Amino acid sequence: MIRDSAQFGSFCGLDNRRELMRLMVRLGEGLPDEHARRLRARFLQSLLPASTTSMAGLALSVTPCSAVEGYHLLVAITGCLGVPIDEAAARLERLVRSQ
């Protein structure tokens, strides 16, 4: 039986998940596909130091990824590696706005 870790709390609503996916699509928008894929990977790698677990001091290797793959990795990083979802979402939004 899989249990909900409650990591996402009230953040896990459909609108929030849709917004995360939209932001992953927009990350690297207008760049060649391979550049956008690398940008998503760098963003995801940058999240691990924010982990609230012992994972914070470790390195994370992420290969270039599509927006869908990036979304799934974001969910895994926040849900399994202890990175707060609110912080990850805010960082993703700031990065997209700055590009």
C-alpha cells in the first residue's frame, strides 16, 4: 500500500499541478530543444540543496529532459528527497519570469 507523505499538503490541487506543468513547458521556451532540456535539468539539480533531509549535501545528476519528464522529476525531488514543494515552485516561477 502506498501512503501519501503529505509532502504536498494543500499544494497538490489540480490547478497547482497544472501550473507546475505550464512552468516546466515555459522553462526554456524559445530556445532550441536541447538547450531547453539542459536548462530544465540544471534547474532540477539546483533544488537538492534546499532538501530538509540529509540529501541536501549530496549531488544530484539529472539528464536533459522534456517538460513532462521535468515535471515528473520535480514531483519526485520534492516528494522523495525532501525539497519543499512551495520553495521549488517559487524558484521555478522566478526562473521562468527572468528568462
